[in-house]
Amino acid sequence: MKNNNVYILDDRAIIYVNGENTKEFLQNLISNNINKVSENNSCFTSLLSPQGKFLFEFIIVKHKSGYLIDCEKSQSDQLFKQLNIYKLRSKVEILNLSNEFVVAAFNHEKFMTFEDAKDFPGYTLKYREDPIFLDPRNKNLGARLIINLEKLYLSLKKLGLKDSDLKDYYSYSHKLGIVPKDLNKLQNKLFGIECNYEELNGIDFKKGCYVGQENTARIKLKNKLSKRLLPIHLIKGKLTEGESIYYKENEIGKVLINNDYPFALIKYLDESFNEKFNFNTKDASINIKKPDWIKT
């Protein structure tokens, strides 16, 4: 990503949660610790099924008396409904502000030019009243600005940022090994911990109970993590969602996202998995590499 490029993430949606019980409400649901979120820090987290399977992922940003939830637009209606199901009698207000707010992304180097910027994932500052933060998953993904749509282009002009092709941002995220879109294709297909959420700062193993906590903790504590969500690099052919991936006759994974930025759930500890190998599906030849931010 170039220094003055900005990417308007029109595939993102904003949900706002506030009210007397908001902090406790979110703390009982999400895989991360809401106490990490402040005026100067934002966090990445997930909402899992009771079995610990992936349902939703999002970024939480402190804003006024409540919290902004930055999520994929294709998941926003479902997430909004799910939060309202869990709401019950809690004194919490949940608003879908996607028609009012927009998310824009720009690079890490540009973020570091802001006064008081600090170089760690999730660090948050304000441009006037609007939050700007280094992506809490991985600072190499750059920074995000959440801003009212009416102010967007004037603010980008004042910041010296130039609107750029969103596909470049998607490609960069895929190259880093972080899913940029099509998260609905992952729902209930894998455990949250298999989405690399520990490495992406999305799970707090020291917090109390949350939805899906039991299986997440068991996989971690018993060292049962044997599969990971990894990016597919297509050499030739065509991918099909749900199809198996092989090395010779040995199945090492399944394609979960088959679109422009494909991902697969891979048995990354299997002796048949080696990043130097080429793998095959029915109609494609592919390469799979574990991102360097995954150390194990």
C-alpha cells in the first residue's frame, strides 16, 4: 500500500452498541476482553457458536458513550439480529449505522505521521471526533478511519489521501494471510481458534466465560490445534467451495472460500503438508504457505 493511497471499504458495516449494560453485555459474548477497549485502544474479536465454531468477526472501537462495531457488510444483518437475541432484558441499545458511517483504510507509514501515533496494533487516536486506529489484527494491514459519510471526502482531501482501487487492499490482505471478505462462507465450518485468532489478537484466554469459550480453551490447553485457515495461491485451474485438497493421494484440507481471495482449512501439522509442495484439487493446482506471523 502506497503512502497516500486510501481504500474506501464499502463492504464494511457499522453497528453501534451503547447503554447502561453495554460493557457487561459484550464481555459475556465476545472472545476478546472488552476491558482492552478504550479511547486509545481498539480490539479485534469474534462471536462464536456455543460449540466454539466461527460465526462473526469484527473490530470494536470506543466511541462516545458506547462502542462501534466494524464488521463485514454481508454479515451485518445477521450479527445485528444475533446481538438482539442475546440482548434479552439488558439495558443496551443496538443501532445499525451503516448508512451513516463508512470505513476507510490507509497504510501504516501514513498512520505514523499523525501526532501522538504509537506503533502497535489497535492503537487509536482521534482525527477531530473520528477514530483512526492501527488494525488490531496486524499493523501491516495499516490503519482504519471510521467517519460519517458526509465528511469522508473533505477529510480525505485534508489528510492528503487519494482514493484507490479496493482490489489492491484485498490482494494485500490475502497475501498477508488475513481473510479480506466472504466471511459468510466460514460460518460453522471451523472453530474460531482455527481462524488464527490467537495470532491475530482476537482471543483472550485469561478472561471469564463467553459464548464458545469451553471448546476454544480445551483446544488451546490440550494442544489440539491441528488445522488452520490458510490462504490458497492458485497456480492454474478453478476452485470449488467445499472440495478436498490433496498432496498425491493424501487429503490435507478443504477449500472454504473459493472466490478471488481463496482460503482453505489445512491440516498444517500433517506430514503431507509442506509449503514447498504443490497441491491439487479436482480442477486446480495450488500452493499454500503459512503466513510468517504464525510461529507454530
